[in-house]
Amino acid sequence: MSTAVIQGWCPGALRPMMSGDGLVVRIRPPLGRLTSDQAAGLADLAARHGNGLIDLSLRANLQIRGVSPQNHPALIEGLRALGLVDPSIAAETRRNIVVSPFWTEHCGTRDLARALTARLVASDAPDLPAKFGFAIDSPEAPQALAAVSADIRLRPHSGGWLIHGDGFATGATAPTPAEAADLALALARWFVASGGVRDGRGRMAWLWSDLPAAERSARLPAAFRALAVPGPAGRAEIRTGPVAGGWLVGAEFGQITAAALDALARHGAMRMTPWRMLLVEGARDMPDMAGLITRAGALPQSVSACTGAPGCPQARGDTRGIARRLAAGLPDGFALHVSGCAKGCAHPGPARAVLVATAPGRYDLILNGRAGDDPHRRDLDGGAIMPADLIPGE
């Protein structure tokens, strides 16, 4: 059995990644938002230059699938006309920011996102690893992004902002978005200078990961030892349906069709989320729409699956078919992930149960872990796995 290859980078628009169904072209909407015209235009481009399938990623981005190398230049020109392409691969790679979708016009979150974006795409910005990212929360939901993968976090605090590295016990404070962006960039420079990048890779949580959090903080610049980072607060599960700023619309396994995105664009501008949902701004109701989850209680958001075979060349079996079959019999909120290989790209964190394809129709089962962990049971027949098999002792 071959070992899955870890690429160490994510696709972009200017640097796409080849998959089993063609090039994957990732679009990072500026400030995490698409106007109605941009969404409709993107849907048209996905239908004309790709296979009509669009992924919603855990980094709050969109991915057009099935693009041929011959169609890629025309796709880029179309995206450039919509204002959805960066000036260079370097700028595209560094502009890795997840913005909470729950911001309001006067809360400062968008100003902070703009300021940080400007600093990251500047010519003198630090050369950061491709997976290194930033998360900006908003006062309306101050810890909505707490579980989202990020290396530098910017959180509202006492009318200003708290800036800290992922996994660190202390951070710096800033009264304005501009000063917060400056501190975030300074922390990124410190990360690079401290040897955080090795062979082009690196994450904040890996830096001195063998040290206790307090000892890590002691090695930080003085500004980032100013305030203890509050522990995570409990929050309700984010579900499809009405929210303060509009309506959250989900996609089964995070994938929608170009036709579905075009239909959704008629209801308003939309904000990206890291939960494989789109927030339609100002919407007070949403009709049932083909290919979209507009009401809670459809396919549970707690059940996830990667692309699987044949869409991903590294996947060793089907993922979404078995996930869809098992989802109907699982308790509400039960976290199941089905992965085509041991990398667990679509769900890097732990889940209550993880099924990993090892060959067509065969799966290993991991309990309370990640796709790369040691299995609880090996070589299960996918057709015979039942929901009860995922919940031992219940």
C-alpha cells in the first residue's frame, strides 16, 4: 500500500493543484466576501472552465474543480475581471486570512482585515509557509473561530484587539485595527526569525511544541507577554438557518454546483465561513434549493467526508457514499469523518469516529482521534458497517 503524499501547500488560483478530476483552483475572496455579481460570475466560470463543482474549504475559501490546464488561463482572466485574483503567487499565498462572518459595519473587524491584508501583500512582508494563517474574530461572536486552524489569532478585547500565537498563553493588545495589524505582522516576523520555517513548512503550534505554554510565552517579545489569553468559552454549535447577519446556507460535504451558487447569488452578497457554509447577507428566509442545505436537520454538519475516490488520486476508496448512508442513523451532533487516506485533509482535527479507506470497500475505524492515528478496528467491510459500530458500548 502506497503512503499518501503530504504536499505541504494549498492550491491557489495562480498555483492550482492537480487532482483526480483536473486542476483544483482555490479562490480567496477579498475580506472573505463575494458580492452577488462576483458569486454569479464565479458560478459561470466554474461551469464553463471546470466541471461545475465548487468546494467550500475549511479555510473559508472556494475551490473550482475539474479545470483543465488548457482552460486555466481563460479562467484566470475571468477571475481577474471579477477582482478575485491576486497580483502574484507570493501575495496569494500570504493572504491566508479567515475573517469571522458575523461582523457588522462598525465593529472594526473589516478594517482590521483590510489593514492586515495590505501588510501581508506588501513587498517587504515576511515569507511565510503556505499553510500559515491568520484568524480574525468579531465582537459579535468573539470566539466563533476558536476551533478554526490558525497560527496568529486576532480577537476583540476591551474595545480593542488581543493578538497572540496559536497555543501561547499570553499576547499583545492594540487599541486600533491598524496597530493590531502591525502587531500581527511583527509576530509573523518573529516566527520566521525564531526558526519556525523548515524546508518551507511551519506552523505556530509546532514552534517549541515540547515546551509548556508558559515557557513558550517567556521566549516571546515583551509586547506579547502583556496579557494572559482567556481560555476558550463554550459556544453553541453553528447550524444552518437564520443568524443575526442573514442566513447560513450549508452544502453537503462542503461541495455545491455552479448552478446552486448562481441561484444563491440572487438572494444577496455572501460571506465565506470555515464551516463549509455561506452566510447570505441580510436574508430573512431562504427557500429550499437544490444542492443546498437551508434548514437545520438535513445532512448533519457534524458528519464530514473528503472528496474521496476517484476525485482525489490519493484516496483509496469512496467517502461520501458511506458517510451519507451512516449519517441517517447517528445521534444528533455525533462527529463522524470519512477520509480517503490517512492525511485527513478535510477534517484535520479529532472526531468521535473516523473511517479511513484502505482499499476499495475496506476501511479502518479510529475512535476519538484523527485519520492518521492507530485504528481501533482494521479492514472493515464498508457495506457492512452500521452506525452502531461507531458507538461501542452504547
